[in-house]
Amino acid sequence: MAKLFRAAILGPPGSGKGTISKRIAQSFGLQYVSSGDYLRAGIPANTEAGVQMKTYIERGLSVPDHVVTGLVLPKLEQLSSHSWLLDGFPRTLAQALVLNNVYQLDLVISLNIPYETLKDRLSDRWIHPASGRVYNMSFNPPRVQGKDDITGEPLIQHDDDKPEALMSRLRQYKEVAKPVIDLYKTQGILHSFSGTETNKIWPYINSLLSTKLNRQPSDAHQTP
Ligand code: G5P
Ligand code: MG
């Protein structure tokens, strides 16, 4: 069996982690593990813990480490015979250290996207609250204006995606992410990508992974 490949993609809210991860997963056959998706799916409705969790996620604030690791690590155990890509995990040094105890990552991708770009993207972001599906009115609009593609239910925009709230979320993200980035830099597995357009960053990531995995992607994506 080929050696398993373990990777993570880090970046601030709106940096394109989800968009790029899905392309990587599809092109290179890695299992896609998104902490945000697991948290949203794991929120038990109508419990106090559930309401609390929803507040963290809706405000874009970090969910407590033990909750996130408690959800993500069992998923990784289920995927022990697969290569995988983590999206949005680890987000804190505590999470990175817990992960480090169990798995040695082969590659970490860090996305550096200018604040102005994040602001524009997130202020153009609409969400289907029940599922967490995210749309962007210019980059990936819903099929019907203002409606979720799957359920047809109305889309909403969060107060937390307004510029003032965004600024404090991004600042908090940066502070928390720095020691995580430093850890992977020290381990020699960090690869940073900067830019304002996912479609321009993607060919570089595509080529890096082709080299690391020693194979050609099965599908070279040009669109989201
Ligand atoms: P998530 O789900 O990890 P965030 O806030 O980190 O959420 P988000 O919003 O999912 O990040 P992203 O995945 O980095 O952003 O980016 P994306 O969705 O691909 O792109 C953002 C938008 O821009 C989309 O609409 C996309 O279509 C558009 N876009 C992409 N590229 C371009 C482009 O080139 N041009 C244009 N115009 N648009 C583009 O986490 C959710 C919450 O869960 C908790 C936190 O509360 C978090 O806020 N959480 C954790 N808490 C603690 N620890 C963890 N490890 C946690 N993980 C999640
Ligand atoms: Mg995401």
C-alpha cells in the first residue's frame, strides 16, 4: 500500500480553505475533514451546549479546544487507513499539539489573503443557516437568487460578517494562528501561499501536491 499522506490547510475565515480543500480532495483522492462541518453537524439541537456552540460558530469565534478535538480525532481514527486533508484544524496551538501526539503531518498549507479581500468576500457571503452551506454572490452564487440550492429555503447574512465584527475576528484569528504556523515552520512542512484570487493560487498548490504525492492530479480544476 502507498504511504499515507496527511495534510492540513490553515487560513483565516474566508481565505478559501473550503474551496481549495475540495479541489485537492477531488484531484488527489484525499479524504476531506472539515472541523467547521463536523461542528455544525455535531450541534445537538435544543440543548444548552448546542445553543452555546451555535453562538461560537455564528460569531466566528473559536469553539473550545476539547470540543473540537473530541469531534475531529475520532473521525481521523475512522480514517486511519486513508490519506486525508484537514480544513480549519488545528486552529490553536493546543489543538496542534494534541494532533501532533497522534499523527505526523506531511504538509501544511497556509493561506495568506489580504484583509481587504477577506472583507469583500465575507461581506458578499450568504449562508443557509440550517446546513451551514455558504454562497458568495459573485464567486459561487446560488442557482436561485437568495435561496439554498438543496432545500430552496431562504439564505441569510450574518451580522458577524459586517466589517467591524470581521476586523476583530480576523485579529483574533491571527493571534491564535501564529504559534501554530511557527510550529509547522519549525517542522519544515509549512507552505504559504499569498494572493487575492483562489483560481490564481490553485495552480501552485496543485503543482506542489503533484510533486509531493508524485502523481498527476486526476482532474485539473479551473472553476470552483
Ligand atoms: P469554518 O467552517 O472552518 P471559517 O470561518 O474558518 O469557517 P470559512 O468561512 O469556511 O472559514 P474558508 O473555508 O476559508 O472560509 O473559505 P471558503 O468558504 O472557501 O471561501 C469563502 C467565501 O469566498 C466563499 O463564499 C467562496 O465561494 C468565496 N471565494 C473563495 N475564493 C474566492 C475568490 O478567489 N474570489 C471570490 N470573489 N470569492 C472567493 O469554521 C466555522 C466556525 O466553526 C468553528 C469556529 O467558530 C468557526 O468560525 N471552528 C473552530 N473552532 C475552534 N477550533 C477549530 N479548529 C475550529 N474549526 C471551526
Ligand atoms: Mg470553510
